[in-house]
Amino acid sequence: MTDEQLLRYSRHILLNEIGIDGQERIQGSHALVIGAGGLGSPVALYLGSAGVGQITVVDHDAVDMTNLQRQIAHTMQRVGRPKVESAQVAIAAINPEVQVTPVMARADAALLDTLVAQADVVLDCCDNFTTRHAINAACVKHRKPLVSGAAIRFDGQVCVYDPRDASSPCYACVFPPDTTFEETRCATMGVFAPLVGIIGSMQAAEALKLLSGAGRPLTGRLLMLDGRSMEFTEMRIGRQANCSVCGSMH
């Protein structure tokens, strides 16, 4: 670690739970971020500022004026540009050492199969169940920890699904793919701007804990936030033996 890096990451290094060894693990890691919107913005910025060595950001969309109310990685000057490129610029402005790979594409099963295999941690910052289940299936297949977040209106949730842990559920254990859920999108339902920042920051924190070895991750614990009253509720969730995605791997 160089003198400049020791200075840049000094507040992490001062933490007994991280120290130099943990910070070096962070710097040597690769995070895959699916979605560069409301959740993906704080995730990408905090992972970048913390020094995650490689960050791959996947999103098929371009920056729109309506995004700027909550998607803090983007600016007026970058309206119309791909979100992944805008996020790359934002990370570089904070920490030019980080290698950011922008992937402007929909996160389908084929792409995820390739990208998840290369990552040390995967962060689901998308906004639809189809993509979430595709991400989960790839993480289970390649045994990669998944940090999942969601936010709509005033309600948010975050959880860690870790296929390396035999007791951990996968996303499909909690939200079975054959169950019909009503899709709610912020374009029609709205979203409280700071909520995505809170949930996205928590996702980044869980990813950094997994990468550095610090603390106890939210594995098997679904943490839900009611932003109206700012109350957290925790639900403990277990692996389902008959899960169609992870049931056969344990």
C-alpha cells in the first residue's frame, strides 16, 4: 500500500475490524453492481470511495431529468448519457484508482453467467423481479454472495443471500419465482428520495463487510425500513429445502 493509499484509507485502517489487511482485501476485490439508478448510485460511490479495486456496473438506461431527484451519481451535465458511463465518471472524480467497467446492457441470464463468475460480491440494485431472479440464479450457480436491496414509496429492504453458507436462503427461498408479485415502479408509484440513499448505503456497507471480513453480515436477515416513521423491522429467514433454485445444492 502506498503512502497516498495509507492516507486515503486511513479512517478504515484505524478500525480494528478492518485495518490494513481488511483494506487490502477491499482493494483486491471485484464488485458487480446491477443497476446504476437510485440504489446503484450510492452503492457505486461508496464502493469506489472505499477503494474496491474493480467495479463492474451494468445498466441499459440513459440519464433522464426525472432521475436527478434521487440518483446522486448523475448530474444535469450528463443527462442523455448512459448511466453506466455517468457512474464511471462520478467514481473517478472521487477515486481515480478504482477500475470501473461500464456495461450498457440488460442483465439477462447469459450476461450474468459471465459477469457473476468474475465477481467477489454482487449487488442487486435493479427494479424488477425478473432480473432479480436471474441475478440470484447466477449467484447460486457460482456461489457468490448477493446483497439485495429494494425501495419504493417510503418502504425499503435489504438482505444478504450467501450460497457459501449452508444455512443461508437464496432470494428465491423468500420470493419464489413461480409466485405472482405486483410490480411497482417509482415512475408510477413514486419514491422518497433519501430512501434509496439509505438502502443503497446499507448495501454498500454489507458488501464492504463481506469483502473485508468485518462485522456480521445480514445473511438470513431481511431488514425492512418504514421511512414514514423511520422504523426498522428485522425478519429472520431460513433456507427452504424445496427451493427450486438452491434446494439441490445443499
